[in-house]
Amino acid sequence: MTSLPNNILHLPEYHLLDSKEEEHDFHFQLEAPTPVICEECGVQGEFVRFGKKQSTYCDLPMYGKRVTLWMIRRRYICRACDQTFRPRLPEIVDGYRMTRRLHTHVEKALAQWINDIPRGQKEVWKDLVKAVSNWREEILTYFETEIPITNALTESIYQPSGKNKVLVDQKRTSTT
């Protein structure tokens, strides 16, 4: 890991612990800010650390490379209300596993893509535009999942039973 200035990400609430540059990626290990009050009951100073977890978040690319934030999030237990909580993350969009600036950029890019369709072709692309609009939330939350990325076409062709669906369909059509 290399030594970079603490403010390179322009996320002043977070403490930069470590960084690593690879051929196509930057990785930054950050520590989330310590809360001031219990997020459940609002009492100040009556909570203690109760474990930690490292989660990944996406950020805008830097110098043409993908940026992954490896966030250390602490869990706390409040002595006043006996509730455990993880503090909210400033500049991170809840449920999207990305920074606010990346979320804004993706939203603008989707809107710009729709606006850039020439007027004469809007009718041709209406089904795709409608699908993108209907699946907007799923497109944005795509980054949140830890399920391995798969190719749906491949999954539809190669069934778990080992049979090739395309070949089965070709045989069915050739015999009729």
C-alpha cells in the first residue's frame, strides 16, 4: 500500500488508513466516523464499541481507474437503551453501496442517455427506455449485491441439468 494524503478522496469525515494502486483500480481503506450520539435514543456518550465489519463501496473513478472504498464500520451498543447500532455514513447513499457523488453521476448519465436519443428514433427505442426507467432502482442497486455477476444469456442456454436449452429447442422445431 502506498502513502497518499488523507484528503485525496475529499471525504473529510473519514480517516484514510491505507491505499493501494493496481493496474486498473485504486483501493482505499477508510474508517467511518465515530458517532456523537446514540442513533436509537439520542443519548450522548453512553455507548461503547461492539464489533466491526468491513464493507465495500464504489466511488467515482480517479485518473481513469475504478475506485473501491473498503470501509471499516464499527458497531456500538448504547448503555442507556441497550440497542446496538451502526452509525449512518456521511456521503454514502443508503442502500446503494456507493458515494453520493457517484450516485448523482449515474443518475445524470441515465437521464442524459435517454435525452440523447434522437427525436426520430424515440419510437424505435421506447421499449428499451421504458425498461431502463422501470428498472432504474435495480440498475442503481446493482452495486449493492454480493451475489456473483452472471451472464443471464449463458444461464438461459446452459441449464443446471447440463442440457443445452437452445439445442433442445432446435430439436423440437426440426421435428415438427
